[in-house]
Amino acid sequence: MFIAARAALADVGSRTVKRHIPFQRLHNFRDLGGYVTEDGRGVRWGQVYRADSLSKLRDADWDHFLALGVRTVIDLRYPWEIEAKGRVPGHPSFDYHNLSIEHRYYDQPSLDPDVAIGPYLTERYLEVAEDGVKELRRALEVIAADDAGPVVFHCASGKDRTGLLAALVLALLDVAEDDIVEDYALTELAADRLLEDWRAANPDRGEIWPSYPHAPAEVMRLFLAAMAERYGSLRAYATHLLGADDELVAALRRNLLEPEAGRE
């Protein structure tokens, strides 16, 4: 399944090359720019990023990160993760927010090998969407603020919690579902290096869940279908549970999309 998924990702072409921003220690830092909305506007490049843990920034990576001009960092991890692994180094050029959207911890590496990734992660994402209403709402407010961008949000691997927030932002911008799924699945290109990092940090652990570093498109498709069944759509969920009203959506579109044709 994962070999086929990577072959499909290879067909994405130059968009993938531009979207992934190379670092030595970060493996899943990428730009959400370039996706096209239903009304034909593009998401601005260099305005909103998603990433794995910024606590890994060191030396040349740190200089590269600062050169992006990031003004806001949103850390989606638990406070205990930050205490154990560290956070992005402080710097006067950006504001830092810790918004832990996950309330029920689950240990992916320890799962039984027979656990199917699609149904399992779909259920976990639904839990996060319903438990983390307050934090997700606040994350959207931070991203939508006029002086926030460029923004980067991240968790540990930049896969699950980060993937959910990225899907939410893109849905509120009216990006097509296929593109939301494609964006989620691009983590597959970082899967091997994420697994290497985990093994280096856990040398005494034996076998792990084979699906641990992966983000196949199936997972996001199942999650979007589940949200549609419960709420009508991901955007409807945001409207009714998160209170993502017209004003908030308008601010997201104003700050994250290219100007409409004929307007500055």
C-alpha cells in the first residue's frame, strides 16, 4: 500500500518539489501555498507552513528558518511533550502559541501490527476534532490575524494533529477535497526519515506499528467522509462547532489567498 502511495505522489511533480522546504533535521516542513480554491484564487506561497517539531532546529537549520520571516508559531503538542523534547527557540521575530488540540493520548508505535491505519486514525482524528474545539478555534483565530503571517503550525511528526489543522484551513479557504487529501499524503515523502528519528530516540524499543510514520490518502478520505456524515462537511463542522463565522473565514481568505483578479 505504501509503495503504491509513494508512486502516486511522484506524479504530483514540481508542486511537491516547491512545497517541501529542505532542512537537515526537519523532514516534513512544507508550504501550503499554491492550492487553488473553488473560485479560482490561489493560496499564497510563503504565508502558511506546516511542519514536524521545530524543537529540532539547530545551526544552519535555525538560520534557514529565520530567513523565512515567520512571525507566528503554533505548537500543537501536549505541554508534557514540550517539556520532554523542547520547543522552538525563542526569538523576537515571532510569537509562540502552544495550543494542544489532542486531549486523549494514544501511543501509535505500540499498536498491534494488525491494526488497520485508515479506520484507526479516522477515529482518533474525530476525537481530536471534537475534544479540541477550543484550541482549534483559537488556532484559526491566530492564523487569520492580519499581523500573523507568515505562520507555521506543527506537532511532533507534522502528520496527524498538523494534518487535521491543515485540512481545516484548506477547507475553510474552499480548496478542493482532492487537494486536501493530496496535501495530507505528502507526509509519505518524509516517512522513512521520521521513522529513523523515532528509532534513534528509542533505541531500546523493538517492533513498532508498521503504519506508524505513514499518512496514506485513505486516512484523510475516510476522515472527510466521517465529518460529512456527522456534520455535513468539514467546513460545516467548523461553522457549527468551532464558531468559524463569516468574519473569521473572510479574514483567512484575505490573508492567505492571492488577491482577486483586477484587485490589488
